[in-house]
Amino acid sequence: MLLSPQATDSEISSLPFKRVSVDSNASILTDIYQADVNIVIWENKLSHQILNDINQIMLTTERLNIKFTAAPDDVEQALKDCADVLQDKPSLYCHIALLTDMFCTLFDLKRVGVRLAILDNAMCPKFHVDKVPCRLITTLYGVATEWLTNHKVDRSKLGAGSLGLPDEISGIIESDQDIKKMTTGDVILLKGEGWYNNENGGAVHRSPAISKNERRLLLTLDFIE
């Protein structure tokens, strides 16, 4: 929530303090369990082999929208079964399987919801929060997810509160300078409103705008109820 200079002490004390945790070591992902953290970013660099696999897919594949649920040990085979284009891309599907295993281990999940898609438009173009406990997002190709630090958000402008106005004029942020941008390859954990005791503290994020003839390759991992 954005506060006016006249904000009272009671208004300030009632706000949930949430921070972002960032590091280049994958172990940073465990910070999601800290009560005052609602975004964790692993600044991951994709290997040349993974990038080569991704580039081949983007050069040869116009459409891709894979969705399935699987146990961590079954993810590699499920990816290959869903799309022929992934049959000879071992570095990529091993990377996705590794992320899935890390996600399931972190949250003690038996199965996970996997989505791998090529996008040519902004899937969720307005800032929003997810109603899930936690979601993993990584952009494997193209422009990456945008997010806001908790103290830079006027949550009253989320959803219907925006009155249908674009983020840039709805009042949800004071300045475009407040918008943070991930880098391709980065892995982000977004704590949602469904996380225990995280009401009104869900991570605020959106899909980036995509220029004409621009595309993204996006991977998301979700809890399965």
C-alpha cells in the first residue's frame, strides 16, 4: 500500500511487512519460508546447452502449450510425450525436471502442475496477486516477469479496484521506476494469498508487454490440491 505523508502510526503498523530475497545461489529458494518474505529470486544463468535447446525450439516451433501434472520422477518423460519438439532437447527437459524436483522437495509435494508455453502476448498484463500458496515462474526465452516490492503497491487498486484502467494510470504505482524486471533464466517464487497467514501479502506481479513479432518461452510450476 502506498501511504500519504499524513499516514497514522496505526495505519503503518497494520501493514504486512514483506520483503524480497535475491541471490545467485539456488539455496536462496528456502527463504520463501520466512514470514516476512513474499518474493524469492534465484538469479540463475542458463547453460549454453540449455540455451541451444531453447533457441532450436523457438526457431522451429510456432505454438507450444504443454500442461500436465506429474510426480518429479516422471516429468522428463511427460515432457517428451507431450511434444515431439522436446524429444531431442535433453538439456532443457533435464533443467525443467531439476526445477520440478527442487520445487517438490522444497514444499514436500508428491505431484506438481507443469506448464510450458510459447507466448506472443501478455498472458496476465495487469499487476495482480495469485490465490495459490506459491508459484514458480521462469522465463526461458524473451522478456521476463515484472514485479513490485510490497511497499510500492497500492493494493486497493488491484483487480476491480483499478476501475479497468491500465496500471500506469490506475494509481497502483506512483512511477514506472517502481517496476522491477526479472532476467531471462531467473527463477522466481511468488508467495500467493493462499499461503498460510499471508492474506493481503501476496506477491504482486504481471506479464511483460510483448512487442510485435516478439515471443516468450515460459515455465510455471504450481501446487496440486
